[in-house]
Amino acid sequence: MRSVTNRSRRRRRIGFFVALTVVVVLLTGSTGGAWYYSAELLQPDRVQAVDYPEKVISVRPEGPDASVVLTESARTAKPGTWGLEWATGSVRVGDVLRRGDGRVERRLVAGAPPEGASVRMTSDVWHGDPRSAHGLEFTDVAVRTELGDAPAWFVPAPATAPATADTPWVITVHGRGATRRESLRALPVVHRLGLPVLAITYRNDVGAPASPDGLFHLGDTEWRDVEAAMRYARDKGAQRVVLYGWSMGGAIVGQLLARSELASMVSKVVLDAPVLSWRRTLDLQAGNRGVPSAFTPVAELVSGWRADLDFDRFELAAHPPAAKPPTLLLHGSADRTVPVQTSRELAAAAPGLGWPVRYVEFPDAEHVAEWNADPARYESAVSEFLRG
């Protein structure tokens, strides 16, 4: 009897240690995976490397029928206007002219790629600066932030519509891992409206100061660099500003509206595919990578610990900002980076929040590619809103 009891106890002890080992392994694996995921999210050096998955098959470089033939893929067959980028250059391509037999022929808008080049389609249609992209005069300026000077482009209002004290400055805030070049798609329509533009950089951008811990803070600290840009504009005579944010730039703008003493200066906001919930965004991106959604709370905990983040702050519909200026919300229905549903929900909830929001959705448009999918509709929406 005693030997049976001892065997039973031994089995229970072994079972306990096996269960404990499984729990430790699972926790270790989850924490290790969460640390990796948080590194992808927070570390500037982990922004996704550029690859060039498509090939240039042939080029007709000149004349009204200038075109390029590319290998066929979902991206190369997308309608609209796109950048075509290779390791040493880029051009603009327009509508699809023909497709079939594994090939897509697109109109060349400007320039021509080399035959045989490995290329990628990108929403960044223009490279360079406001002058090289659009022939607009600009000045390189430095915005004094709490961490040091951050470079910016200042594009004055056109001479035919000189800025007055009542003319708002448009301050553009690019997304995570992007650059101020993101503003080049919006610059022509804003300039035609007679508005000056300050296209800023913020902490951890190339040429701008690094954050003290070297990490992205997803808007939780970056908003202070936008506030510094608003002070710069105010010191130059601006009384009002329009904030124009893309992707994480939208989260940054949301935090400024919630936390800045200068929020009352913001007369209007334009948000392009904005992050309105980091939790929902992490869920979507985890799903894209085949990671179970149950994993994202662990990644959130690790990221929150590493960067001292309160993810509740970024739930903009549940925790709306104190300042709620008129807002234009633009989002593509095919966005696989930031969930379009969060924009739909904010637009639906806005009347009850006392927040005047105008929502424009672009069918089949990818992340921050609404302009690319339909430039005329995009510019019309922005123009009507900023004129109104």
C-alpha cells in the first residue's frame, strides 16, 4: 500500500514539474516573441527593409505613349498613380494600359526606369524636396524642440495669395518610418489654397534628435515636437494652424489635441489612414503575420514597459481629446496596416462626442494610398474641407 502511495505522490510531483516546465516554456516563448514584436514596433532601426519584388520587362521611354511593362502582381496592377522605385532612382507611373500573360503595362508619367531593374510600387510618388518635386520655393528651417533642433521645410503661401495673420499654417506630420516626403502628395492642393506649409521632422527621424531611449513612443512623446513646430509658427506670426497627419502621424496629432496647451491654436485637422487605436492596429498586423490575436496583449505589455506607454491614451474614440476641431478623416478600405474600421467607428461616434468629423473612404485603397488610388477625389475632399 505504501509503495502505491509513494508512486502516486511521485507521479503527482512529476506531473507538477512537467506542467510547471510547460508554463515556463510558454511564458518564455510568449515573452521572447513579444519582445521581438515590440522591437519591430518601437526601434527605429527595425523599420521594415525595402525590397524590390517586381521586374521591369521593357520600357517605351518617350512620347505620348511612354509606358513600362512590369511583372504582374496585385500591386503592379493597382489602378491610380504610383511611384516606381529601384535601388538608385524612381519614376511616376499612371494608369494600367494592358495586362495579361503575367505582364502589366502602365503609363509612364515622368522619367523611365532601366530595363531589367528590380523595382517596387510605392505610395511615395515624389522624391527630393518641394522644389524638385513641384517647382515650389521653400526654405530649410530648424524647429527648436526640447531635444534639440529638428529640420523642416517651410513652403510659403504663393505670392498671389500672401499670408496674413489670420491665414493658418499647415503643419504636416508623417507616419512611422516615413519621412517628410510624405507631405509632397498633399503639398500642391494645399499650396493652391494659398496656405503656407511647415513639413516637419520629429524625434528619431534622420537629421532630428533621437529620443533619450532611442525608441519610438507611438505619439506619446512625439506630440511635443509638433507642439514645438506650432510655437515656431506662432513666433513667425501664425495665429492658427491646420495639423495634417498620416498613419502614426494621426496618433501624434491625437495626443497633441489631448495634451498640449497650444491645442486651441488648431483650427482644423486632416488625418490620412490614422492610427486611432494602437491595440486594434497591433491585432491587425499580428493577423497579417499569422500571429494569434491572444499574443498582442503580451506584446502590448512588453512595449508599454519598454517605452512607458499607456495604450489607453491611444483609444481615440473611447478617450477623445479635449480639443475637437473640425476633422477630415480619409481612409482606404483595403488598408492592411491600420484598420479602416477604427476610422468608420470614430466617424459614427463623432456626433455624440461633439466632434465635427467628415469621413471619406476610398474603395480598395491601401495604407496611406488614398491619393494614389484617386488623386482627383482626394484633392477635392481636402480642398473642400480646408476652404469650408
